[in-house]
Amino acid sequence: MKRLFASLICALSVSLGGLPSSGAAQDLTALARITPQGSAITDGWWGRSDITLNLSQGVPFRVFTLDNPARLVVDFREVDFTGLSAADVLEQGGRIQAIRFGAFQPGWSRLVADLSEPMLPEVIGMPVNPDTGRATLEITLKTVKAEAFAAASGTPQDPNWTPAYLDAPVAKAKPDGRFTVVLDPGHGGIDPGAQNGETNEKFLMLSFAQTLADALRREGVEVVLTRREDVFVALDARVAIAQRAAGDIFVSLHADNLSQGGAKGAIVYTLSQDASDAATAQMVARHDRSDIVAGADLSDADDQVAQILLEVARTESAPRSAALGAAVAEGMKASGGPMNRRPLREAGFSVLKSADIPSVLIELGFLSSKRDLDNLRDPVWRENMAQGIANGILRWRDADAARAPLVRQ
């Protein structure tokens, strides 16, 4: 069945070759768009559910399911979901509980549907109208036993699917000794992160990361971004990018949304197996759910290996990460903050679990705080805060270099 799902990409690519060379065919130069009219996700009889999506044109796609939790994933090459909301197509109270969609990686878009019970595709198709070029994605799901769902689920193996940055060789030692900072704008693509009205964390953090990168480059620092556009990057891939770039430090950037407790002000996190407090534990759970939200396959995750890496990170990099966190928080405070009343905390964020790179996660503020939200939207504040973080990083770099001979002894 997995082979069937993966083969749909090639099958549809061939079918598109028969489109007319009229104005409808010329529309294929633009991204396909899904229109709410005629699109619906509904329950039928006998344990069946139907997904019908009207597209402005046919596109290659693939369909598969993931377990723990049960999800249906549809990858498109490529669809613009602008203007579409889940409420436009999703039947409330059905077997498909929720849907998310957006950019997944360059050239690909993704739709993820949360299933209330195990269901496998029984019918999959995307017929293309030969006169208009418009297409309709049609998927019929049928309820199956949990064992059958688990056996059929998993990401299709496709050697062409691996992102280029994971195929790149690991960087060798830098002969010029240049200091490399890896900046990690949180979330992205199908995973918007925290939201407040029309404001999304993923866009704010990408913009801030670019501002911070400019501040660091002006000081002669090499900067690598885990993402440079609105695409999804899995949590383990973010760490892999830092390692392949031979990063000297890793800085993850976020701006959460916590309505409880009136959270406000910037916080700098370093790695710990346990969260500092209940609010931090809530944030860790939400951040680390990003892969599930975006439809990442977690079936190969090894908790024992993750635990070993965590212990190694705590013994080898914890003191350097703690010093980095303190230096960054000091730089942010010197630039005017505002800082949280407890600006230095510890938590088990997955992106901090690199065993050999000092790492910190910065919550620049909270979208649930009007003051913080106004600051995050203010380009002058962002410039000042970016310079404060850069100053803290540079101070840490110099102090760490001075300590290195003593550590080696």
C-alpha cells in the first residue's frame, strides 16, 4: 500500500502531460490553489470519511498515514493555501478531528489531518478536467483495526525526498578559526507556532533571526540559519544542521503565547531534563509537539538514545551553555530588555540536546503580552535587542576562548 501512495506522484505527473495548450494550461506556471467552493471533509456510512479538495490545477502529490498519534498526510508539489481555513472544509465532530496545512519544505506543501480512529485510504485520485485544467483531490478513508493501521503507516521511502542540507557533508575544522553561530528561527511552514490574531511566531522569529544575523556578520561572525524562508524544519534536523555546519554555538529563537499567569519579558533557557516550573513544562510540550503538528514521522525515535545524548550534553556542554545563557541575558538586559522576572531558566527542549554544541533557547517575549507583542512588532526594538544578543554572544566567545587552555589542562 505504501508503494501505491508513493507511485501517485509519478502517475499524476504523467497525466498532466495531456492537458490542453490553451489558457488553462498556461495557468500551470502559477502555484495551484485550493478553493473552498466544492471542497469538503465529511463522514459517510460504514466507517468511511471523504476528503474532497478542489484545486486550480493538477499537481503531483503523495498520500500516507502516520501512527502515534493517527494522522493522514498529503504532500503536494506545490499548493498555495492562502485564504483557506480549516473551518471552510472541515465537518465538526467528524472522524477527522482537525486539519493543518502550509509549506513543508522548498517546493512542497503539506496537509495533515488528525484522525479520531485508525483509518486507511481506500480510494485516492486526482482527476484533472481536460478543458479547464482544474483538478479534484479525492480520498476516501475507511476505519480499520489499530494493528492494520500501524502496519500500513510510515513515511514512504524516497531517496529524492531528503533535504539537501542533510545530504551535505559535515563541515571540516575551520582553518581560519572563524566563529560560527547557528540561528534557529522557531517553527515555520505548516507549523505557525504561537499566534495572536494575524501575528504568527514563525514570521516574527524569521525576521528577527535575519536582523540578528546582520548584527553578528557586522562583527565578522559566520552565521548559519536553520531556515531562511517559511518552511518546516524538523527538530532533529535543526540540530543536524548545526552539527554539519560545525557551529560553535546554537541559538533557537521563539516567542510563545501563555495566557495563564500573565507571562511577559524575555527568558533564556539552557538544557535540563526537568523544567524549571509548570509554565516552562507547558512550553516545552508545545514546542516539542511541532513535529507532530507538521506530520513528521516519529516511529524511528529512540528514547534511550535521546536520554544518553541528554546525559552527555549535560556533562560536556552544560557549563559552557550556562555561561552562554548568562552572557546573552546580560546583553539583552543592557539593551533595555524587558526581561522576565526569572530571565534564566532550564528546560528539556529537544533543540537544545546537541551533545557537543553549547546551546540556548531564547523566548524573546510572549505574544499574549501586549507590551511584548508591541516590542516584537517594532523594528527599532528588534534592532536594539538583536545587538544586545550579539554583544552577549561576542563576550561569551572571548571569555570561552580564554578559558579553553585551562579546560584542556
